[in-house]
Amino acid sequence: MKYKCLAAALLSSLPLFATAQSNVQIYGVMDAAIAIEDTDAPGTDRRTTVSSGNQSSSRLGFRGTEDLGNGLKALFNIESGVSLDTGAADSTMWGRRAVVGLQGEFGTMTVGREYSPIAAVAAASDILGQGMYGSNLSAFSGNNRMTRRLSNSVNYKSNSLSGFTVNAAYSTGEVAADNAPSADLMGISLEYKNSNLYLGAGYHQLERVLPGDDKEMAFGAGFTFGDFEIKGNYMKAEPEALQEYTNANIGASYTTGANKFFVNFQQQKLDNTDAKGNTVSVAYTYALSKRTNIYTTYAQLRNNGTALFAINSSSNNVTPATITGQGSAAGSDPSVFTVGLRHSF
């Protein structure tokens, strides 16, 4: 009789468990393309590739919330990148995002691996949506560049107040030695959004070397008028022991029906040298449905004689590289053309 009562209690509780799990979502993006790449470096030739994540990085994620009452919610999000061309993971298992937190009238607090305050400004002010070749993700690729994601971090995002939002973060480097830099990062950003205007600014300070701190800053803006949109940003990294780096973008898009056209100009510079590279990119997307589109992009970068800058898409890059015995790749002018398909779920 006792076992029957226990079984009945377990069965009666199943709907409650099902309700608790109903707020967990599985989502993702699958993006694959055929690309023709040319690094223009001595000793190299044009090549054709099948690549993953050109408009958007291919990914699989899980997210959910639990209502705790009185306007308070618990939340989590784990997200992993995948390379569709090989089937391999494109980074650490949950390297894209891995957080748990609380959300309420005070805003949102998360702990784990999170996007940085500057990353929010850069994403909102890139006309290419940080996808397609020529995006501002080139500013986050390299030792003397910006910081996009923060491991071991505590993060805060305020609720919108008259269009203003604050993002703040502290990431610990978890260094124990008292004679070594802590590798701690502190960051903050302020964003303003209304129906057709975006403004944002962010700042990071990172203790990477002794003495002194690395500094990173970003400014972004966007404006929508009818079917046209214009966005731009300026980002600068001032590492204590490396060359200063700047990345500036200005771009526009036009939407008509299922068609969307993009153009973007980007300039990269190493401020302590004369290295400079200018990239022009054009892109087109056609929406087959709300979740599926085809796209094509073309980008050309012109490096001056001392520059080795690259063209970046969401998950890929075309980078000139020096081959032994072939002469320096400095001054090479890479280009890339892609045709792809993206599906989100």
C-alpha cells in the first residue's frame, strides 16, 4: 500500500516538473558558405573553401528562466560554437557564453563567461551585425586588440531608464602570485536607445603587465530613417607593452521587401607605426522566411607597405602570412567572396 501511495504521488507531480521545464529553450544558428579567398601573400594562390559561420557563427545553445516571485527571476544560458564544415566544436565547449544569474527590478546580474561592456557597444554599432567579411570583429582578434568575452566574471546590466542602459563587469584573472600582474579587468559602458537612434560608449582597464594597465575604449552610433540605416564606431586599444591599435567603421544598409543591401568602410591602424589598412565590403541578403536567408559578400583590404591586417567575418578571417623563402607578406591586399545559407531556430 505504501508503494502504491508513493507511485501515485510521483505521477501526480509529473505535470509540475513539466511546467518547471517549459521555460527552457533550445536554440541555434546554422550558417555555411562557399568562399573564394585570396591572401595576396607571396607564395600563395587563391583558394576555394567550404566554411562555417560567415554571416553568423554557427551555434547551439540552451537558455531558461524560473519565476521566483515578486518580479524576481533566475536565469541561465550556455552556448557552444560548431564548425559545420567539419562538425568540430569551434572553441571551448561552452566558450561563446556560460552564465547563471538573477533578473529583477534592479536589473540583471550574471556570473560566468559573459560578453564585455565594450562588446555590447561594438555589436550595436556594426552595420554588418558582426557577421560577413569586413565586420568590426577584426578589432577583437589579436594580442593588442579589444576584449570581447570575459571569463571568471561578475556582470551587471541595468534596466532601461528613459532609453539609457548601463553595463558593468569585473573579470578576475585568478592570479595568485604577488609579483605578477593580476590580469583583472574592469569595464563599463553606457548605451542610449530609442526608436531610431543608438549611442554608446565603453571603457575597459586591464592589468596585463607590471607596471601600468591596458586601456580599451569604444564609441558607437546608429540611426534609422525609413528603409535606410547608418552605423559607425571607433575603437582603440592602448596596451601597456604593445602597439596601440585603432579600428574605425562607417556603414549603411537599405531594405526593400525580402532584400537587404550593405556597404561598409573600415580602417585599421597601429598608432605607434605607419601600418594602416582600409577595407571596403559589400553584402546582400535575401530572406526566404523569418528564420532562413541566403547571402553573399565581397570584401577587399588594402594594406600599406608595413601592414598585415586581416579581413574578419563572424567566425573566419583571411590573413596574409609570410611563408619562409617567399618574402614578407607585409603590404599584401587580401580579398574574399562568399555565397552562403543561414538558418536559425
